[in-house]
Amino acid sequence: MQLTADSRFMIKKTLPGVGQGLFAVYPIEGGEFILEYTGEKLPTLTAEQTGSRYLFVLDDEWTVDGQIPANLAGYINHACAPNAEATIEDGCIMIYATRDIASGEEITIDYGDEYFEEYIEPVGCMCVGCLSGK
């Protein structure tokens, strides 16, 4: 377990084959702002050539490369039934809870179809829902 500079979160190992995840230290209410996905803002064509797996597309022109550990939101793992979602507001990627998140629960988002098909589907989804057969 690794505490973060933001006392609301901790980074720790999650499910086998997934690595580390971002976990809530305190309960988070549905609809509450969690944190911003941050990183270097690159032209999308340039970003696609970096090979980074932390790319978050803002629009047709711009992509954020949110490498960890600098980008705490980069520890948020994919889930097919996530408890958070990302919205783009004024060129920033904001993460909000879509339901109440309990203390100690992993924060997850749906990475979207393109990422899922390219990186997750070939090895099989390791989210809680898929591993438990839901």
C-alpha cells in the first residue's frame, strides 16, 4: 500500500494481472468530483506515436499523456461496470463518482471501446465483474 500526497486516496495492488489501482480512503458520494486526469497535452497525431498507454483523447486535435506517478488519476483501472466517469470540461479531464464509493473501494472507469479492443480484449478483461462472471 502506498499513501498519496492526496490523503483521500491510496495506491495498492489490485486484482492479479492488473497491477496497482487507486482506492478511496474515505467514502465518496455519487456525483462528487474525484480528481483531474493530468499530464502533457500533445497534438493527437503526435500522442498516438508515443506508445504510451496513458493517453486520454480530449478531441480530434488534442490528447493528454497522463503518465504515472505524476498523474494520480492514471492509477484508475478499467471496469466494465465502473463507479466513476470522466468528463471533459474546458479542456480538462474531470473524474466524477457515478455512485457512492465506499472507503477502501477501488475507483474505476470504463476506458472506452478503442482502448478495450486494442489492449484489454486480447488478454481478457480482468475487472471484478468479468472475473466473477457478471
